[in-house]
Amino acid sequence: MSQVVDWRISVGLVGTVYRYLSVPLLVPVVVALRYGENPVPFLATILLAVVVGTVLEWQAPDDELGHREAFLLVGLTWLAVPLLGTVPYLVAGNGTIAHPINALFESMSGFTTTGATVLGSISFETHSHAMLMWRQLSQWLGGMGIIVLMVAILPELSVGGARLIREEAPGIDLTKLTPKIRETARILWLIYLGLTVLAFAVYYGLHLAGLAPNMGLYNAVAHALTSLPTGGFSPEARSVEAFSPAIQWAVILFMIVAGTNFALFWYAFIGQPRKLVGNREFQSYLLAMGAVSVFVTALLFTGVGLATTPANIPTIPGNLEPSVRQAVFQVVAIVTTTGYASMDFNTWSEAAQTTLLFAMFLGGSAGSAAGSVKIIRWYVVQKSLRRELFTTVHPEAVRPLRMNHRVIDEETIRGLVIFILVFLTIFALSVLVIFVEGLTNPDIDLSALEAASVAIATLGNVGPGFGLVGPMNSFLPFSDPAKVYMVLLMWIGRLEILSVLVILSPAYWRR
């Protein structure tokens, strides 16, 4: 059988992505010059990106991107870009991320907006302002999607742009906001950019108003860059716990915004707000977060949700505001897969942690920066289950599933069910792999709950887990093979599994 995938087209376009990535790398260069730090790690990365990108472009044929090449381009891009992202860490040679495997873990976690880290609390002090800003920027670039950005910029991707966006950020449907997919990509990125600027303005405005003393200019920029992509990286070792309650409430708002389908904000902007507030997925998203938040608030307020009392925050049991704030913050951070923390939930009871583990499987909306399974899939599955129960009793009935007054075709329903089954299967296998790592690695001791949290934190791009990988800890103690496995989980989780499985199937490479 002859080969039918012209990999040179995909590799050539990866080279184009590399060349364009040299532009955002100027941001940490400016930060380094501002703080009198060494810009060489970023200048070296810019040079490498331009040289390698140009070489890859030269070998590509001048042909149109086909359906199979689109799959390959997306998969390769999300491997190649994190590889390039390791270069500043390796050239700087500071701290734990000077090790190649750790650098790859940190870079993949950044670009996939997972938020898991191999930096310890002391490690933050060894890195420059510019290097920590690069971590933040990597999440912002990956949040809306590198391929979506390329479709918005490159005219040669306008023909297959819809297919590329669908494979990079799959959901139940691709919403074309305009007749041309390139214009849609531009609108999505402009909304994303605008909301990021708004987040910065709110964070820094609270600082200027005296409500957030340590949320200065640098921190305001850094946290705006990781709020909207639901990333969760922070220059502060204690994450958002380092800031005032006013900032924590503001971050909650922007995490909710980041987990919402960005297309709905466009409709609201052009004078159709009913498409936002009346959207079934948006309603289900808010309802899920609200229900879990109320339950966790009750656990914390009564004291049932705490195993130990944190020494560095006011006592929570019996105090309504901190109970509500901590519960809502952590639930929203987990559901939207942002990965921020307003307190160390390792101090929470097993009941509260199990509730958070459940929330890790929910995910945000399709068309958002959030990861995990996503609310829309659970919504369709529960409607499908209700229909199955009804037709079992009334076999003659015909009940098509509808969402927002549109019929959901059976092929889409079947695809959603298959995705969830594959997701849960990979999760179960990963729990086993990570639990075995805990038995064989003398540096770590994992319970079943902690192993499960590691698996879903990486596969679902959630970020922190429990115990060893809690929000104030890191993934550093794991062995190098285990970290490489988690890197692969973050990669396939960002591409939502099926795109990766297609590339790995023999049928993909043959007629």
C-alpha cells in the first residue's frame, strides 16, 4: 500500500510556526532588560526558532494542506512548540528546570495550560523575572490555541483552517462567527486578547486602589496572562494565596469567563446577549460549579471539610466569607482546569478532596481554554441517557436530541460517548501506571486518591492534585520515565485524545 500523507507539508508549516514564535519571545527579552537580567536565553531561542523554522520551510512542497496533513500538523505543532519552549530553561541552566526532562515537563505543562510544575517553593527564587514571565507567556500562547493563531495570521491556512481549528480545539461543533474561518480565528483571538487586557486592568486597578498591595505591575501582567488561558502558573510560590481576598474574587470572575465558550462573548458584543445567557451549555456550566461550590462551602463552614487548620489563613469553620471564597475559588479553578490555588487544599478532609476529584472530570465549555471532558459532553450524555430510558418504555417513540433549538446528529452523540469511554480508559490505565511508580520509587509515597489526582491532573490539563502534587508542592520527585509519561498525557489531553489516536493508527498512513 502506498503512503498517502505528505508529511513534508506539515513539517514545513511547523517551521512557519517556529518563525512566528520568535516574535512573542521578545517579551521576556524586554522584561530581562527592564530588570537588568540576562536576555541571552531568549535571544538564543529566537535565533534557533528562526534558523530551524527557515530550514523546515525550505523542504516543504508548495501543495495545499490536505485532511490527513492537517491531523499531522496539529499533533506535530503541539510537540514541537513545547520542545522549543525548553530552550530558555536549558540555556539559563538555573534550578530544577535546567534538567532536560524537567524543562520539557515545565514547557509542555505551560503550552498545554496544564499548570503542573516541577518548581519547588525555593526554586522560584532562583529564576529571573524574565524566565518566570516566559512561563506565564507560554500558557497565554497555548490557551486560545497556537493553530488558531496561525490560521488568523497565515493566508495559506485559510483553506483548511476550519479543519485545523476543529482538531486543535474539538468540541461538539465549530462555531463560525463569520463566513470566512480566518476572520473567525481573528475574532476569537481579539476577544481573548481583550479579556486578558481587562483582567490586567482589574488586577492592577485593585492594586492602585490599595486593595491588593503586592499585586504590582509585574504580577498583574503575569496573572492576566494565565487567568484567561486557564493555565494557573504564578510567579508566586503560594499561587493566588499570596494575594488579598479582593484579588481572589477578581480571579474567580476571570476563571469563569475563561471557561466559557468565547464565541458567546462575540454574540453578546454584537448585541445578542440572549445567545450567552440562554445557552444550555453555559447554564449547565454555571449550575455545575454552583452546586459543587455550595456543597464544599457547607463542608468548610461546618469544619467537616478540613483535616487540619491552616496556620497562614484565618480560621474557616464558622466564618461565612472565607468559607464561601475558598470553596468557590477552588471549585472554579478545578472545573475550569485553571490550577490556581487560594489555599493548600491538602489541608482539606478526604470528603472535600474527593469532591474536588469529581470536579476535575467536569471541565469548562467547548470553545473555551478549559480542558478535561467538558460540560457539553456530560450534558449530551445525560440527555442521551434520559432518551434511552424513555424509548425503553415507549419503543415506538422517536425523540431526537436537541440543544439550543438544534438537533444533535447521532454521529456526534456517538463520538462524544466514544471520547468519554476512551478518556476514562486512559485515565484508569494511568492511575495504575502512576500507582506502580509510587511503589517502585523510594522518593514518593502515593495513596490511591493521590495517584488518581495525578492522572486526571495531567490528562485533563487540570494542574495540581493531592498530597505530593498538591497546589503548594510539585511533580519534581517523580522519576524521569514517569515525567515523560505525564508529558504524553498532557499532550494527548490538550488534543483531546482522538486526534492523537488517529495519527498513531496504521490506517492513517495507508490508502
